[in-house]
Amino acid sequence: MKATFIGYRGGQRTQKNKCALIRVEGIDDRDAAAAYIGRRVVWVSPSGRRLIGKVVGVHGRKGVLRVRFRKGLPGDSIGAELDLI
């Protein structure tokens, strides 16, 4: 299943680089998004390196998911596609 990296979690003056926000195709409410908690997410860099994260929660009411990575995704990957395993 495909997802899009839409940004980092953060506040007015902070940014948490290890916690990414993703939007999954076809998911538009909180209850449908909650079914994906615990699944793995893979981002593949242009050089072929893979970063694997885990869905840890729902962000807001529109079906956006929070994904935690060991090392944060680079900023130029915003808008990139991720794969849900």
C-alpha cells in the first residue's frame, strides 16, 4: 500500500525529526487510520538505502499517521512515496 510523507511532527517552535507524518491513499478518517497502528513503513532513498519505521499513532482527525524512525527522514524526502508493509 502506498503512502506519502507530508512532514514532521512538531509544535510552534520545535520539530521532531524522528517522527514523520504520512497520509495513506484512501484513508480519510481517524477510525480507518487506527487500523494501521503497528505496521512497518519503508522509505527507499535515491541511492537505494532503506529506512524502516513503525506506525505509532494517529495524528488529528483526517487519517494522518505518525511514524517513528530510528534516524529521521531527510527533509528533501517530503512528498516522497513510502510503502506500508
